[in-house]
Amino acid sequence: MKDLEKLDLEFTKMFGVKEREDDALLEHEVKILEALKPHPDLQSLRIKQFAGATLYPSWMTSLINLRCLTLINCANCKILPPLGKLPYLKSLGIDSMLRLEKVGADFLGITKRDGEEEDDSFISFPKLEKLEFRNSRQWKEWEGSTAATGGSTLKVMPCLRQLKICDCGSLEALPDFLQVTALQHLRIYRCTILREHFQKGKGNEWLNISHIPNIQIDGIYM
């Protein structure tokens, strides 16, 4: 697959199977994903309807030339892989991760193993320009304070220009690091708690996003 630049991987939903058979199918999908091992020159990857609980094959962070990644309806996944380690990723879309409850340091790629020293030069998502979350209704927390991300020296998404969040009604706040990104466009749709917190001039989180030039909440420009 050396010359392959774009890969769409869609798993088939199986209806009417018994629980034991279903478990076997899930394990089979995990093995398929692990065995895939795309070439590092891959530039676009789309994974749809993967049913495993962990979406983190060993080759994921070796895709050093990946520009676009889309994860759709991976409904059993509770934790996002450390995508912040992908050095050239420009566009990331996450859709219908129905069991996702928290996005934290793992996603940014900044967690360290025991004995590892902190790398002050590391930049999480160094080239990411566009980020979109859709239909993750159990997602409550997006961790991103200075303490949670390992200290004030860490840079996160310095090139981010567009952020869109739709149908994530349990999400309570946006991370602090967005205040020091290049974010120009913020669009929020059908996110009840965020809509309340980001009411212009009076929401308790309004000051955290007021610096963004273009803000649209449920189709209304702020």
C-alpha cells in the first residue's frame, strides 16, 4: 500500500447475531484494524462503524504524513487515541462517538510513561487547522487547563482556525488552551449547556471566547 494516499475503512454492522457471536465479531474487527498498517505516506484516513472499545492500533501515530482524519460512528469507543502526536494533521472530524465522556491529555498526546521526562519542545496538534465534533451526546468534559495539559510551556493546536461542535448537549465547557490558538471561527449547534454558558455579555464562559472574531451559536452570530 506504499502508493496509497487515501483510505476509507468501513465496517459492516451485523444485526440478529447472538451475544457470544457479537463478541467474536468485535474481536475480529480489532484484529483487522491492527493488521491494516497503512504506509506512513497515507494522507487521508476515514474509519466508519468500527465497533471495538479501543480505537488505537499500534500504527496510528506512525502516520506522520496524514493530513485528514475522520472517525464516524465508532460508537463503543470511550477514549480517543493520542492524535496530537500526528505532526501534519490539518483536519480532524469526530462523529457519533456515543460513549465518549471525556477528552483529555491522552487525546493531546502528552501523557508520559513512568520514568519519562517532560519534553518542553512538544507541540500537540502542531498543524491542525480544522476540528469538528458531532453527535457525542454523553461527552461532558474537554480537559485543557494549564494544570491538566502539563504546564504553561506546552503548546496545543497553535494553528487551529475553525472549531465546530454539534449535538454535544452534555459538554460543559471549552478548554482553556483555545484562548491562545489562532481560532477565527467557532460554530456551536444544539449544545444546550454551551449555549447557556456562552450568552454574549452575560454567560459565565463568555469572556473565554469573546476574543474569537467569528462566533455562531445555533445559526446566530454573536
